Amino acid sequence: TLKKILTLERQKGYNDTAVIGGLDRFLARWLERPPSGPAIELPPRGYARVTSAQRKRWVEDTLKLLDAKSAPPVKSIPTPKRRAATSSVSHRGEPAPALSLASPVTALPRVTPALAGKLKRLGVNTVRDLLYLFPRRHNDFAKLCKVSNLEVDAEQTVMVNVWEAREVLLGGRHRSTEAVVGDETGNVRVVWFNQPYLAKRFKPGTRLVLSGKVSIFKDARVLESPEYELLQDGEELVHTGRLVPVYPLTQGLTPRTLRRLVKETLDAWASRIQDPLTETMRQRGGLLKLPQAISQAHYPQDEESKAAARRRLAFDELFMMQLYVFSRR
């Protein structure tokens, strides 16, 4: 797996896009697995923080090591000299040591003061608040179907190619995007109302995953404003093709923006949550670890994982209430 990822990184020009979230996060998870090959030494300050030339050298050296299996360990990449950073958080979303879960949401990448103001209306002021902003429900976009099997008035997900996309005026004044997409079984028309910018984004040949309802217009099936996601190798689907969270919103805050922000925050910060329960207590109750429960409550793998997450979080709530009662006694 590591060899495939690094080969893809080479093909993409060492721009740290082979996997979603960057190579640093993938490598951290990879090193947690039982050793099954040559020792890999990571860049001392992370792949994302070194120059393109240093990235190339590290990738090529690591690939040679994986091929040789008996080569000496890879030398550390020297840390480049940099000016003082203007932010305590890296551009990939990895939390800096000085930050904590009690830090304001403005410490997170891409959270501007304007966005922080919208989050505040939802009761979100800190990183911890964002992690505990659980969805009201989930839309099941996990099952893929073929275009020829799309049914009217049912939530469905399809994987398609874009054949044509153009900006159109609907109703004489609403600039929108209209596209023709399809798979090996047929084509379908798609419309995104008031989103003309998508016409430039969806070039012919683009692979998309679309989730939404089909309606009938002039005796033809139409997907109206479906959730969309560009399909790229190695990336995890966030907005489609899975159980997709539905969060409470406020004026000026879109579902896609909030989903993306929560997902990035989970990936970077969930592991820093301290679990108050011991391993013995968790095993006795058949409970998930708290970081895992919080992640699965937002983006569950399936309905079973979602139920297990809710059970752990409900236990925590009742447990704290019981502790409070006993302390009052």
C-alpha cells in the first residue's frame, strides 16, 4: 500500500495530494501497524513542511528502500530554514503543540472571523465544541446504483462521467449549471440551481459521485441540485457515497462547508481527546474508545458503527450524571 501511495505521489509531482489530508497523516497511521518490512524513517518535521526537491528525494529513496528490502534506513530530510510562521497551525490541519481542544475555532485552518461568527450562533466557540457538534441525522448515500436504475423521488447515488457541462439561465434570470452525465448504462441530465461556477469546474471526462433525488421534467429524468464529489484516487468520500451527516445550520453557513470543516477537524484532532474510561471499564461495557466514538458519530462506516458510537456517547452522559449525583450525596 505504501509503495502504491508513493508511486502516485511521484506521478502527481510530489505535491502532497496522493491521499486526502496529506502524506503525514497517512504515514502516521501506517507506522501504527505491526512492522512488516524495512524500517522507514519519516521527515523530521513532516513531508508537508519540506521543499519539493526534498520531497522528491525522500519519496525516491523510500521507494528504493521498499524495492530493495535490505537497503539501509533512509536518511532524515534536513529541516529547511523558514521565517516565523504567521499561524500556529500547519496548512494541512495538523494541530501545533501549543494548541489544545480548548483553543478557539479561529485556530483551525480556513476558519476566518466571519466563519467563526456563524459557528458561534451554533454554540461552537472552541475546537472541542466543533467535535461535539453532532449531526441531527445521516442521509444514506452509501449504495451506488446505475443510471438506468435511477428511480423517481428516491435518494440515490451514482458514479458517472461528465459528458457536457454549461452555464444556463433558468427562469430567465437564475444563473445555474446544467450537465449531461452518464455511465455504461445510460445518461441523465443534472441541474444545479444558482451555482453557475460548477460549469467551469466540471470539465468533460470528469468523474463524479452524485447523490440526490430524481424528478421528471418534460418526460425525462433530471437530478436536481444533487450533492457532488469529484472522484480522485486515494481520497475518502465526504459528501457522497456514504452515510452523510446532516448538521444544524445557520444563515450563511452551507452544509458542504460545515461537513468539510468537521471532517478536517476530526482527522487532525480526534486522537487528542482524552478518554476518561479505563480499558477495563470499556471492555466490561463493550464500549468504543471515545475518539473512535466521536469520529463514528459524525462519519460512521455503517449503521452498526453509528449505533455503537451513540451507545458510547449516551453512556458518557449518563455516567457523568451519576457521578454528579454521588458527589452531591
